Amino acid sequence: MNYRTERDALGSVKVPSEAYYGSETERAITNFKISGLKVYTEFIRAYIMIKRAAAVANMKSGKLDKKIQQSIIKACDILLKGSLADQFPIDVFQAGAGTNTNMNVNEVIANLALELYGKKRGDYSTIHPNDHVNMSQSTNDTYHAAIHVASYLAIHEKLLPSLYKLSKTLESKSKAFNDIIMIGRTHLRDAVPIKLGQEYYGYSGAVSKSAEIILHESSRLLELPIGGTAVGTGINTTPRYKQNVIIELNRFSGKKFLASKNIFADMQNQIEELSIANALSSTAVTLGKIANDVRLESSGPVSGLNEISIPEVQPGSSIMPGKINPSVAEMLNMVCFQVIGNASVVREAASAGQFELNVFMPVISYNLLYSIKILTNAIDTFTDRCISGIRANTKSISNNLKRNLSIATALTPYIGYSKAAEIANEAYRKNISVKEACIKAKVLDEKTLDSLLDPSKYV
């Protein structure tokens, strides 16, 4: 391999000649061989968008030469199309605050811009990663802003559409199951009747509420602490710099980002990230509950409830022939556990900031984007390969409903709670229906019982 030699504050560094990154990236590759996990492409993309907007703002203020600015813009546009994705190799677990990633982005943009300018990679006398690409910026404000941009885009372009789709699919099942009356269950015990459609209407509403929470919390991400540079004071920026960055970022992204109302609060804390992590965690709890219900309601087929059938997507056992498991629901459960765990990481990292900066932004950004990614993919899979193919097993549902003891609840206005409890217990002991127990006890006539014990009246 051929190398070029670059110099930084610590001395000389050999960098592969074909690399677009530079010395600081090379040092980070060497220093942080930790997990093999790389910074998400979505995050790098958001960072490049911010660099692009900063170049426009710096040119408007007269700080950046127009030809250099145009080279930087062109370089950013090339990178935003997905080119040179392999030039961002740094491990997620890196130096605090994300300086390594910021410099990785600066170096790749600078070296690509140099080529477009007609210069060699590493010729930083013309376009410098710090002096030009990072002009008017610090890792401390741009990394935080990139978390907001990347998370907002991922939520609105991927996660929310997936949640809306799942909610609508559950609602369509609710309508399809509207005429099916089944045993309701509380405490995992038989309860008064409910429509299977009502149960699925509840699932649809729960997913919709989760989407509403995420939508609301994500609006906080629109505020960007851009222009704060190192500690929020905006040192090395011009008066209109942050406004011009926001204007260009909005023009390019089509979104409505804003400058932070209190930039010091936003740079010192991870309030928005914590809110999003909690919203994702609560969504995972809701989705996990639905996955659990699907697994229970489809259990059997001989010894379980067997009230619904779910699509058979793959064999379930390496030893038991013909066994089919609720594999997609199980997958969703595991994803939900991971998202809840990721939120714990974000909470711990958010609580560990000091003074003007939280240096644990890299692990916060990774866990947020990881949660958004796996939730999106898991929801899509659950919708398409499980929920959309669910069928009601009406025979099992009807058989269970006939033996429902909790229908005795309908008798309480006529014979009282205590007598209704005696009837239910007698029906259970004798393995007979509530109606049969009533006739045996001579509490009400058969015609009245037929009317009172009709499940359709109570759903």
C-alpha cells in the first residue's frame, strides 16, 4: 500500500494514498478498534448537509472564498449521493463529543474538494479541513445539530410511515373481525365478552397514539444549536452566520429547522434526545404488548387458545417436525427489548454531561438511530408478514365463548353479585354453562336467561 504523510498537532501520520480521509481519521482508526460498529450513514449524511449549509453561510459573510466554497459544495453533493461511503470507517466508541467523526467528515470533504479544485489530496494549504470545511464550527455544536437532523429525518421519512401503516392494517383487521364475539380476558382469566374487532381496534389506537407521541417529541429536534461553536458563545462566527446556515439547510432539506432559542441549554444537555429515546422506548413497550397478545392468541394449535391463525413463515423446530412458531412476533419482541435497552444507554449518557458539554454524544446518536432503524424494519416485517395475514379461528372462539363463566356478570342487576358468583362457581364445578346452572338453581326462566346471557348485547 502506498502512503502520503500528513501532519497534525501530534506530529506526522502515514495515511493511505487512496484515502480521502486524513491524519485525524487515521489516528482514530488506530486508537479505537473497539466494536466494529461504524457511525450510521444517516448520521454522516446529516453532518454533510450541515457542512454544506455552513459553506454557503460562510461565503455569504465574506469569510470563505467563492471558488473554495463551490468546491466544498460540489464535494458535499457528491458525498450526499452515496459516493465514498467507505471513507467513514471510525468506530462508534471513539473520543468524546464526536470530534473524530467531525474531523473524518471535514477531511473527506476537504480532500474531495481539493481534487475538484485541481489539487492533490492532502494539499491543505489550498483547502483545509479545519480552516475551511470546519469554518465557524465546532464539534460541540455541529455534532449535536447532526443528531437532531439525522434523527428527525429518520423518524419522519421511515419510522412514522411504518407506524401509520401498521395502525391502518390493524384497523382493517378490526373492521374484518367486527362481527366476531369472543371471550374478553383480564389477568389472563376469562372476562366479559368483547368483539375480536374491538380488540384490534385497541391495538390500532395504541400504535396511533405511539406515533402521535413520537411526532410531538420529534418537533423538538427542529431546534439546532448551530453557531454555538465551542461553548455556546459563537466564537469565530459572524452575526448572521447561524441564520444563514438554517436558511440553507431548510432550502436543501425541505424541512423547517430553527436556531436554538437557548443555545446554552441545548449545548449543555441532551433534552431532546432523551425525549425521543423515551418516546421510542414507550413505543417499544406498546408494540411488545401487541406481539405478546398475538403469540398468546395464536397459541396451540391443540393445547393453546388457537383463536387466530398467523402466517406460517418458516419451520419452528430443528427436532419437532411440523412445529410452526410465531417467529415474526418473537422477532418484534426482541427488537422491543433492544430499543428499551438503547433508551437506558441514552439516559445514562445524558445524565453524565458536565458544564458546557455532554461528551457522550456519539453513543447517544448511535443508540437513537439504531432504535429508529430496527423499529422501522421490525414494524414493516410485523405488518407485512404477520398482521396482514391474520385469520380468525371462529370455531375455537365460539367454543370458548360458550363456556364463558364471566357472562354471569350480566345477571348481577337481577339476582345480585353474590348469587351470580354462586352460579358461576357452580357452573365451573359441574362443568356446565352459566345458563344451565341458572336453570338448575331456578333463579330465572329460560326465556329471560336467553335474553340476558346473549353476548351480543354486551359488546
